[in-house]
Amino acid sequence: MSNPTTSTRLISIQSSPTGMLVVPPHSFEPFPLPQFPVSQTLWLDQMTRLFARSRQRCMCISLMLDAGWTKWTRPQIPTQRCSHDGVCWSHDDADYADRGASIFLGGSYQSATARGLDEAAALVPQLDGIHLINVQDKDPRMYAFAYFEGRVHAVDASQFFIDDVAFSLEQSLPHLTLV
């Protein structure tokens, strides 16, 4: 696996008076952490549920940020070991070799069998970014965390997500005739 201190794909997160600031490496300017699209969360949830149904295992998907467009982009499945109750993975630049120079690892989405907030927080990798832990059991729930300044911080999901699905539906209403 890559050494995180020499990785070309890792960002830093800094706290600012207006929220979290993404600090990409290289010549990209820092930018406010964009809200995460609900549509992408739905896709991630379905991907991990399909994997759980077919393989009876959990999985991790990397959340990717495009520093050129300052927005979230297509997630990536990294190399990992998948078990019944969680995953083991770490950052490896080789997993993202096919992505453009402006694409960075912005966090992770993991399915797991954590029992509560503390167990979910323990699953957050020590990589700056947003980390979503999707607990898939009889009472499914998702926990949102930010890792920065060397610590795990719980994130208020209502401020972190943007409901692009509802927005798209609202924008489409003029084209829909209800009969």
C-alpha cells in the first residue's frame, strides 16, 4: 500500500469559520467541502446491499473529489479484504491510477455491522475526508463522520447532504402532466 505521507491522491481537511475546507495537493486551490449528493448515497447503498446479498460480505467504496470542478465525482472501489462484519482496506495510489490529475480521495463509504455510534466511529480510516458507515442489519442506519486534525468528528448529516433527487424531481414537474 502507498505511504499516505507521499500519496498524490490524498486531500487535507481544515476547519474554517464557514465550515470544512478541502486542501488538495499540487497546484489546486483550497475550496469549501461540497455537500454530498443523495443520489450518490443511494447508488452506494444499492451497490453495498447487492454485494452483501450475493456474497454475504461488507465492502468499501472510495468517495472521490474533483478539485478542478470542486465537486464529488464517480466513486471508486479500492483493493480490500471483505468479511461478514466489515472491511480491511488502506489507501493505495495504484487503485486510482486511471483517474485524472484533479481527482482525489475525499473519503469512504463502508458497509458494516457496527453496533452504535462508537463502533461506527472506530471504523473510520485515518485519512482526511468524509466517511460514511452504513450499518446493514435489522435496523439499517448510516453514520457520517469527518476525519481531520487527527481526529474523527461526527457530522450532522442534514448539513452534509444535498437532496439532488428531490431537486431534479422539482425541476421536472413542469414537464409532467398528472392524469
